[in-house]
Amino acid sequence: MLDVRRLHLLRELDRRGTIAAVAEALTFTASAVSQQLGVLEREAGVALLERSGRRVILTPAGRSLVAHADAVLQRLELAVAELAGARDGIGGPLRIGTFPSGGHTIVPAALAELAQRHPALEPMVQEIDSARVSDGLRAGELDVALVHDYDFVPASPDTTVDEVPLLDEPMYLVTNTATKNTGRSDTLAELLGPYAEAPWITARDGTTGHAMAVRACQSAGFQPRIRHQVNDFRTVLALAATGQGAGFVPEMATAHGPAGVVLTKLPLFRRSKVAFRAGGGTHPAIAAFVAAARAAVSSMIGSGLDEKTAMRHADSVRALLEQGAETAPDAPACSVLAPHDAVTGGNAPGGSPQASRPSSR
């Protein structure tokens, strides 16, 4: 019979591309990963890997097996969620990832909600770019995360992660009064065009926010001249207010802009979601966080997001209810388990299942 832990390693190799990357992500040695993949090949009875220079690539049989591994690991997540529902109370660690602006808006309010409803739950938050969340979820570093994507930078399909919608919000061009665009245009090219020669403030290279900014400017007919790269929208607002350049911020970040800043709504949107391992959405702790995040967004809407954003949020709420994401305050549950915990004896998140790993490090 094929070993589930080795299937997990094969899937990680398919996603990460090298044995070294798999070893680093899962805190194994490269030799241990290579050894266990060799054992999996013997169990399968066919070649799953082949060398291509210094890289190892999957054979057609290997890629086919990865698809089955996705299904197997999803079923294990469903089993863990079902078992969690049979226990009393929601408690233990919950590892939460978030993008920076979500970390100082949605997350604090969500944690306050969780503390009130589920005091035994132990949330642990780490800031992470949305592009890295999938890796963090699969590796068991995260249980749930706030993620986002943008127009021009849609999220890539990922069968290992499930998402529920949370909030759609418009993006704003941020400048200062000295460079205000006084026209009444409403197309992206007309709104951004006057700033083709201006310096720009973007997120750091390699992030979805950076890619969105560059592609939005390119769609308006110019390549942005990037002067500053910062990931915190509050810093973008502060720099723009002092004439350091033009930038983009989502509506969520506009509530407390500094004096001297000019905000122009754009026909460009950011979509925020809650992500978790495929099959894990019915876990009571995950569902509790989704409900708390939704409550936090509802509170934000009540304090000033515009009517169209509120309507999009209402659509998101309906989608959440259709997917059964909401949980009652006293719903039974337990702490969330990472994939390797689910298949090696049930260590709690943050634990140290050393003895059950494929090989010593």
C-alpha cells in the first residue's frame, strides 16, 4: 500500500520543483526526502521521477499519482474536521496567516470575536504574502489565512487550497494635492495617464501588490518609474502625502489617510478571501475564524466602506452561508491539525511529531 506521508512529499516536489526546496519547507534533510521518494517509487512499481540536469521532474505516472495524492489528502482533512466536530469545545493553537493590511484591520477584530466566543482557542498570527500562503498551508505552517488577489493578478488555480470570499473592494490612486488629476475621466488609462512621468510607490518586487501596480500602469500605456517599494499601505499614504510619488491603496486602507493626500477611485479591485487546506473548511476552528473574519468585515462596512462594496460583501456572505462556513458560538471542535499530523498520530499544531517523520533529519 502507498504511504500517505510519501505521497505528501511527492506532491510537495511537484509544487516546489526541487528536493532541496521540499526538504527546507518540511524541515527534513534532502537525503531523507530523496530516500523516501525512492521508497515510494518501489511501492508504486513504476518510475515516478527522472533527472533533468540538477532538477528532478515527475514522469507522467508521477503527475498522475500527485492528482490522486491531492484527493487522498483532501479526504484526510475532511476526516480530521469530522473528528474535531465530535469533540467538545474549540481549543488549542490556530495558526493564522495574513497580508499586512488585513493584519491591522480584519485580524484584530476577528481575534477579539474569537476570544469572546472561544476563549480556549489560541490564535497565532504571522504576516505572509498571499503568494506564499499555499505553500504555508500545505507544509502545516498555517491552518488558515487571509489572502487576496487583484485585477491583473488573479490567483492561480490550486487544487490543494480551498477559499471562501470575504470582501471585494475598489483600489484608489493616491497622490498629493500638488499632483491632483483634476479631470473627470473614468477609464484606467485616463486616470493613470497624467502620472506616467511621476515617481511611483509600489509594494516590494515579488509580491502580488507589486505585480498589480506594474500591470495596471502598463495597461494605461506606460512603465512606472518606481522610486519606493513598501508593503504597508499606511506608508504608501504617508509618502504620497509628502509628494514622494503616486501609488495604489485598497479602500480598506483609506479610512485614516494623512492630511494632504488625494484619493481617486479606480475601476480596479482587490478581492480578499479566507484560505485553508482543501477539505478543511468544515473544521469547527476554521469555520469559527471564517465567521469572526466575516463579522470583522461587517463592522468595517458599518463604519464607512461604500455602498457598492457593502453589496459585494453581502454577496460574499451569501456564498459563505451556501458553503456552510458559519459555525454556532458553541459548536464542538478542537485544534486544527496539519496534514502530517493527520497521518502520523495526531500531534497538535505547533507540536513536534519527530518520531513519525519519514526519516531523521
